[in-house]
Amino acid sequence: MPTTLITNGTVVNADAAIRADVLVRDGRIVALGTGTDWTADHVVDATGKLVMPGGIDAHTHLEYPVDGFSTHTADDFHSGTVAAACGGTTTVIDFVKKEPDRTLYDTYLRRRDTAAAKAVVDVGLHAIVPPRAAQPDVLDDLRRLVGEGATSWKFFMAYPGQMVDDDELLDGFELARDLDVLPMVHAENGHMVAREVRRLVDSGRTAESFHMRAHGHDSEAEAVHRAVVLADSIGTPLYVVHVSSAAAADEISQARAAGSRVYGETCPQYLVVAYEDYADLGERAAAYVCSPPIRERSNQDGLWRMLATGALSTVATDHAGFCLHQPEDLPPQKLRSPGYFPKVPNGVPGVEDRLMVLWQSGVVSGVIDPCRFVDLVAARPAKLFGLFPRKGVVAVGADADLVIWDPAADHVITAAGSHTRTDYNIYEGMRVTGRPVHVFSRGEHLVDPDGLRTDTPGRGAFLTRAAPRLH
């Protein structure tokens, strides 16, 4: 592989920003320094720009089945990872949901092969733990999956067919503790959500915007509190995915202050998009339906405060893109049941926009600095999900997953300008100052100022992951 030298940039890691040149050989960073006389096959001038580790999106759903496998998301592992690369993300970690006619282990192997054949950036997989009723011997599969590099397992605390009870959580947490695995929870009280859905439907309030009313702040906060108590009783760390409610984030903050090893993830849609943006859109409000929901604008200050103080540890996307219009080659998408929110496929796009949206709303606005930005989108996910120090840092020996970021670049986010298959964008028209202008994945130049340089399916590596690093 040709050598690459990135000169005159400012290297930004989670702990410090320094002026340094970066030399890349055979897919790895082999030297950092200043005033160097190194030579290379390719030289990229990063004057006035930042050199950061490639983003790690620890929460995506590509060609992902929903609603009893009756439909799936629009992006597959190819289009989704192309979009990731164009946005400065060089690693995604997706999810494995047990197929009805296969064990979790067999489903994992099949999905691993699918991802490896299509992905343009590196990809890993979390295992979703089904309830015992769906697979009585699932704990045996989880033990086997650790050997396949699945060192994080997700438990749903809501939704028929996926929801596990507290006894199953305790058993899963105990096994995760014993095997040095990081358990993850989708924290909503499923009984509270189901009860509110019934109440709304029975009263005729079924329009798409009522989805938010069915997913109250209290149902999320209660589930977070309960999951932390259960994890603490077992002695395992815990990762809470897609925290949408400031009340739930406050539960995490209080638990961390008391010594709990709990880590919270939030998403850009909860930080900058609000219920007020879609409340009056009628059936097109389906574009914004995800779970937990995009909440009131007044909720956002609390989430930002938790990001700034460290109570929330990562920012991922929960990318689950669907289309508003119906492509012929896809199963039923967002508007398959207009006017009836319980049947709207849940999910919003965002894998291409994450870094730009967070930079604009967090760094440009002065809420966080560039080092904290890198920690949220790359370094902390790498540590929590067993990829550090191979990824998430610009350092000698690390993979050359690098983003050259132009903090002065002006850009307007649009659906038409994106690379996902989704035909809308919840950030449509947002003007950002700062964007990736060069993206490297293991030393290969994927994106330059003219756009995508390569979209070769299968060039991304499948990642077997180590145990989490919690400090």
C-alpha cells in the first residue's frame, strides 16, 4: 500500500490537540512529529485543518428487519457505509436480531458474512438478546458469540417479541459480568408504553405525531433507573442506548455520581430536532418517528448539559433510514399505514450527518470543545466497545482511520446531497460550518474534496472486538 503523509495539520485526540504531521504506511499510523523530513508516495496538506480519528458510530441499523420481519430499513451495508464514510465515520457497529427460523448464533454468522461482503468501512456487530420464550438456550449462544468478537449484548426492556423481563436481565447481566461483556439496554418501560398506546388508539388519537405521547419521559427514566439498580446488584457495567429524555439522562448522572459504572449514549436527533418540528405535519410526521421519540425542544438543554458534564458518554445515530415514498425494490416503508402511528416503521437516518450536526450544534456553539467532540464520537466508543487503541485515536500503531476536518467549510445538509437511500433528511436545510474534506480508512483514501473516491463493496473489515475499556 502506498505511504501517505499528512502535513501541517492540528491533530485532535480526546486528551489534547497538537500540531503534528502524520505518516501512514500499510494501513497504520507509523509516525507523528513536527519539522519532519519524511517522504511519502502521497502528501496531503492539512494547513488550517484538524486531523482527527475516524468516527465510530456504535449504533446503526443497516438492512435491519423490524415489525416481526415484515419490513426492513432502506440502507444496506453498502449504501449505509458509503454514507458513513462520506460523513467521516470509518467504523459502524450494527445489531443482530435473531431470525425466527434460526438461533441467535446462526443469525449472527449469517449477518456477519452479509456485512463483510458489502461494507465499505469497518463494521462490528452487537448481539440482541431475545427473550427465553424465543430461544430457551440463548445463554449458550451468548457464550459462543464472545469467541466471535461480540463483546456487547443488547437487551430490550420494551416491545412485544423483544422485551425481556427483570429475571432475564439479571441472568444476562450476570453472564456478561463473568465473560467481560458490556450489556446494553433499550430503556423504556414496555408496560407503560403499551398501556399508553392502547389509551391513545382507543380514544382515536392515532395520527403519527401521537407517537411521542405514547413514550413518556417517565417510562424512559423508570427503565433507566431499574436497569442501573439491576446492573449494580450484579456488579456489571451498563450502557444505555439512545437516551432521549433529560429525565433519563439525569438518572444516569445521579447513578454515576454514586459510583455506578453506567454509560449513556444520545443521538443528534434528540439534540437539535424537536417535536415542534413535526407536530403539525400530518402523515409526513412519520419521517420523525423513532423510539424513544424526538421530544419537546425544552428537553434539549438538559441533554446538552449532560453531554458537557460527562454524564452522557457517547453520541451515536441509531441510524435506521426508511423512505417516505415507496421504492419498488423495498418492502413497505414509512407510509405503509398513514394516520396510524403504531404501524409506522421506527427509525430516522443520520449516519452521514452525525459529525457535522454535532460539530455545528456543539463545538461551533461553544457547548463542547474539539477534544470532547472526538471523545464523544470516536475515542469513548472505541474504548467501550473493545476497539481501543486500534481505533479512536491518532497515535503510532493505530489504524490509519483518519478524518481531515475543515472547521471553516460551509455546507448545507440536504437529502438530495446525501448518500443514503432515504429520500428525506430530518436536518434538511441545516447550515453547518465544519465538515470532513478527506477521509481515510486503514490508510486508504476514501473521500477527498471532490467526493467519494471508492465505494468497493467488501473493502471494510469485519471487527472482532476485545473486552471493554471502562477508564
